[in-house]
Amino acid sequence: MVDQNPKNRLNPEQYASLKAEIAAPYRGLRQFFYIAFAASGSLGAFVFFFQVLAGRNIESAIPSLALQLGIVALMVFLWRWEQRPQSGKSSNS
């Protein structure tokens, strides 16, 4: 049997952090993009909403407004999907 070097052992917090990163790699990066794209879609929706409200370029502003709202809805969905607990994957550890 091989003795483990005490210097190489991880404390429980580091081990939990590494285990979470293995289960969901690049989670923080994905969440950053969700926030960035949702903010961009919100800003675009704000602009196109006021274009529609002012009556300027309604033929092109309404589809653009719908697209921006769809982007925001997609990012909210992906954020919530990312946050849900992973019940089936961690049962075998």
C-alpha cells in the first residue's frame, strides 16, 4: 500500500470545488455569456420597443423587437436550466 503525502492532499473545500467543476465544466463562463447576451437583448428590446412606440420603421422594428425578446427569454431559460439540481448524476459517487 502506498502512503499518500500529506502535502498533496486537498482540503474539503478544494475537493468539492474540483468535483463541481468536473460535473459542470466552464459553468461560470457559460453563466457570464447568459448574462451578457440577456443584457444585450434587453438593451435591444428597449430600443426597438421605443421605435415601435414612436411609429418609426414599424415593419422592421416589430420583428427585431420579437427577436430581442426571444433572446432574453432563451437566456433566462438557459440560466434556470443551469441552476437546476443535478439529481441523477451525483448518486453514484
